[in-house]
Amino acid sequence: MNTLRQKNLLVTLLIVLSAAFGTSCGDSSTQLEIPGVDGPELTLQQDNLLIAMTFENIQLDGGLRYAIPEYQNSYVEIGPSLSSSGTLMSISVSLDDVFDGDLQLLDPQKLPGDRNLPGVASGALPAVAFTIPNWENMTFYLGSKFFGVFVPVKMNIGTNNIVTARFYSGKVRAGNISLVGPDANGENSGFVLLLDLSSSVKKRLKKIAKKY
């Protein structure tokens, strides 16, 4: 499958995600609630996937934008939430970056703390990790069938425990979301969102997209 066709199919997937998370075209669905976090929610802004979430227990007076290493057109932005007393994090990922062949050559990484990625046969995917204040070892994963992000946040679910649920866009399963407990050193807890970009999911999403 050539890069243009891949990009068009992913745009279709993201359009469906955007519609499903809107107030008039269905809801996202997951069996997990993330303690202290409202979201994540997905939308499509032109050729960028926006992953937004609010951290209820983190308060900042100002905001900053951070470039994601290796992802030339993508960034993480944090700042005070307008609708609550918490902090809004927006992760903007460019589709051009997702289909950059050079990123596929990054060294495979597991979850922080050397735990296998849930739902990934090899347990690892090409990834880049970086740290910003309040969020240490945030990690972005990229594979031929997956795109994901690990967001560090405190989880009291037991050492090395990982709890996973399906993540839906409308009635179509769009991937998995997992709560990750701390490692043996009491560090590296958080949650990981992995979106399924396999051809079978894309085909089903493409059919649903015609309804919107």
C-alpha cells in the first residue's frame, strides 16, 4: 500500500473518530476510567490528530508548547483548562509524521519500566520518549498497524499491574486503552492509548464514515 493511500485511509479513520467523539454523532466508549483525568478525546484538525485530556489535580498558571523529538510537525501543548481548575494537555500529531519512513527505523521500545506493550505481539514498537515538567517519560509509538502514546500519571493499581479495555469509536473498535501500574521501583505508572490502523479496521470505519 503506497503512502498516499495509507494517508487517505487514516484520514478516513480520523474523520470517523472526530465524528464519534462529537456531541451529535455518537460517543467514545471505554470500560476504563482514568483517575484524575478527563479524556482522552480525539478529533481531526486538517491533517493532524488531536488527543486532548484534562488533568484534574495538576494546576498551572501558564502554558507551554513542546516539540516532539523526531516528529517534525507534531507537538504537545499544556496550559490551564478554561472549563475547570485543572490542566489541559493537547497532543497534536501530524499525519505527515505518522507516515515518515524514518520514524519506522527508531529503536523499538517497551513501556517505561521495561514492561511489554499490551496487545502488541512483540511487546515493543518503534518509539521516541521525552520528558516535560510533571510528565516524565512520555512515549510515542509507531508501527505499521498501530499508533500510540503513553502518558505518565499516578496509578494506584498495584506494582506492574496493567488493566486493558477496548476503545471504541461509535460501534467500531478503534484500539485499546490500558492503565499501567508502577514498576518495581514505584515509578512509570500511567496509561497508554493504542489506535489500531490495520486494514480491516480501516475498511469498517470507511463504511461508517459515509453516514456522516
